[in-house]
Amino acid sequence: MDALYITEPGQTALRSIDEPRPGPNEVLLKTRLIGFCGTDLSTFRGKNPLVNYPRIPGHEIAATILETGSDVPSNVSSGVNVTVYPNTCCGVCASCRRGRLNACKFNQTMGVQRDGALARYFVAQWDKIVKPPDSMSLRELALVEPLAVGFHAVARGRVAVEDAVAVIGCGMVGLGAIAGAAARGAAVIAIDLDDTKLDLAKRAGARYVVNSRSMNVHQTLEQLTNGFGPDVVIEAVGTPDTYRLAVDEVAHTGRVVYIGWAKDAVNFETKHFVHKELDILGSRNYLNEFPAVIEMLSKKAFPVEETISRTVPLKEAGTALQAWCDNPQAFTKILVDLDA
């Protein structure tokens, strides 16, 4: 069967690999749709320090169970559409002992530290399988994982109904943070430099939008928050400028949540950390956010079709990844259709 490999920075190839067989506690899955993630783009650009080459990407998954191993519970049956938790945890490191399995020191994420699902078939542990309501489409299912990253950032920021929440970056993960904060009743302010993405942000639940290219971000945030600044700022871009912007604009005693991973060193005006007495929080992956995302998607409360910028067959996946690399602002989500 064919699988897409990122063979080295800037290079992809389709390679033939053996079809997998499920072990006793595993299920064999037919890949239906895979979303390209920002992590995949970083791997393609050679800026992901966690990956070794060659690597099969793919951890934003919509799949169908084909076969179950001998020790898989009987309520896990073939023919069912599912998504997959793509991460592992060791159970013994400091993070795991605290119950924060999402930040396991020895985590192995599909498509990063181990091969992902961008092949015709793959296997997964049965307890990593998540079955949605029958009414969910495959396209919705493929968005659960990236949206859950944003939902987890909202949880890390302890977002509440009385909060003003600024989300910097309206890519897929940022849209998840917007939807998650809006679901908690917060007043969400979306910040991006692209009006098309800001329109998506409004449809995902943003109450206000700020175009950082054409508007003065500081003045606008002050106007929207009565001069105090946002109670929570969620950074979902990963550049030195947006890292500093989050600290500069958050209210005194506010919370800053970083999802984006700045690839270059960041110089902070550290007096803000102390003078404002800020909570500076990292946010990695997700814990139990999949059910909340599935519930939100089941209510048709998210602009799924408008979010999907392009859908391509497996043979065009490498070309689509190159196009995203060349013009990142032109895409929100690229899906690879393994049925095409």
C-alpha cells in the first residue's frame, strides 16, 4: 500500500509499505481523511526538533474500523467511523504522575516521534479510539483533534463567562480556542492579519475581530476592554512578535496561554511578568477535550466547510503541503482524502 513520507526538509514521496496487522489489543483502521497540521508544516520546513526523517505524517484522523484484535472489547466493532487520540504516555514521569498525560515527557505522537496515519491502513490501540455520534460527518471527525488543542488552551486559561479573551491567530487551532472560549460564554476578540480568517473567527464565535495589519491592536483592545486589556490572551501563532504581544496586552493579573511554538528566541520585557503579576501558561495537546469538541460539532456550531481550504487525494498530498509552505496565509485546513 502507498504511504506519504516527508523524506527530508522540503521533500515528500509516496512509498509502498506493507499492510499492517492488528495485535491483540489493537484495531486495524482504514484511513478516510487526514488533516495536515502545523506540526506537519514545521516538519516539512525542517523546523520541528522532535521529528526524525523519513516520517509518515498524519494525526488529525477520520477512519473506519476494519478489524479488531483478539483482546479488544466486544463493544468495539468493525464498520464504525472513529477518530484517534494520537499521543502516548509513559505513566511514570512527573507529568503523568500529576495526571497531565498530555505533557508526558516521553510522549510519542503519530506523525512526529512515530509514523502517522497518512497511508491506506494503520493500526492503533483500541483504547485510543473515539467513536462520535452517527450523525457526524468524516470531515467533522477529521477536525476534532486540532480543535481540541484550542479547547485545551481555553481550559488552561481558566476561561470564565465574565472574561474578555483575545485569541492571536485564526488558524485551525486558534479557531478551536475561539470556539472553546465562546462556548464558555466569554467575550472573544480574534486577532489576525487576514480578513478571510477573521470572518471565519466570527462564525466560530468571536464577538469582535481585529485586523493587526490595518488596525492598531493596542488601541482597539483598550477600547474593547474599557482600558484594562483582555483577561486572557491565547497565542496561537508562534512568532517572537506575537509572544511579546500577548504579554504586552493582557490585563493586570491576567493569564497568557501559549500554544504556538516560536522557532526563534524571544526577548521579553520581563517587568510585565512581575508588575502585572501574570500567569504565564503553556498548553500542549489536550486531556479530555475530545467529547466537548464532538458535542460542539454535533450542534453544527462551527463553520466546518468554510474552514476546509482544500481536499486532495493521496497522490497530491505532497504538492498540497508544498503549496501551504509557499503561501501559508492562503490555507486554514488541508484534508487528504484516502478514498479519492
